[in-house]
Amino acid sequence: MRLFRLIPLYMALALGANAALATDAETLAPLRDGSLKRLILHKEPKPVEAVEFELEDDGGTASLADYKGKYVLLNFWATWCAPCRKEMPQIAELQDEFGGEKFEVLTLATGRNSPAGIKKFFDENGIDNLPRHQDPKQAVAREMGVIGLPITVIIDPEGNEIARLIGDAEWNSDSAKAIISTLVEANS
């Protein structure tokens, strides 16, 4: 049933709908269903500061500015977070299906999470396609107003926050995939 409601959108995209329109909150709003109804779509993009975080394993650093040019699904999580354990495999599915030059899932373990604990978390949940980056001093989380976990933020190719979901969601749902598909198509 949900699929039939999405057919007009897919047809519009296939016929070359305006890319700017495809990322408009009014266009994405009807795609929200189930737990994705809580996805807050910003009417105006919000700039994201280039605060550094730690890269997995090598001790280097990066910032969100390093991801400009693609849509990023940024997930703030922690090893002790039960809802994070539930949704992380679903987020990994999005990376499998859409990850590439136009879209990437970025996971940031915020707060006190040991590298060994993060690796164990990923191993226990069968996740091998997502980064194990860290925000140990919560610099990125603080800058972005993260008040609890999990929080997932969608960032556009210009480096602006366009949407935010507080709490866990079904990231492998038809709704989530339709939203990401629409964004990826708009970035063609």
C-alpha cells in the first residue's frame, strides 16, 4: 500500500524533476511514515560547523566539512545505548544500498566509548560497513545540540543540516529508503 503512494514521486524523479524541489521539506514530508514521521525536516538548511572528531584506528581527525559533496546520514550513538543497538544494523543497510559518491552513513560514538568496546559492538551486531569514528569529548555532539542518544542528522552536499530525528527509527523501512533515494537522485 505504501509503495503505491510513493509511485508518483518516483515517476517525477524519473522524468527529471527539479533537483532543488526534490530536497525541499514539502517534497520529503509525505515520504515520512511509521517511526520516520518523527523526522524533523528544516524549512531552511542549517549550517554545520567543521568541528573535528577522531577517525577509527589511526588516531587521525576529520570534520564534517570533509564530507561535502554528498548527503550524509550522521548517527550519534554509544555502546551502552540500547536503541542504538537496535537501529545500527538498519543504518548499515542504508549504507549497503545507497552508499557511494552521493551518500554516506557516518557514525560517531559520542562520549566515553573505548575503541575495543566499539569494535565489540559492531562485531556483535554484524556491522562491517560503517566507520567506527569517535567524538570522545562530545565536541561535535555539543556543537550540534545533541541532547540524548541516538540522534540522526541528515546533512546536504553543501554541509548543511536539513533534517534531524531524535531517538531510534526503522532506518531500513520503505519510508527511510524513499527519503534517501529522493535525496540521492536529487544529487545526480
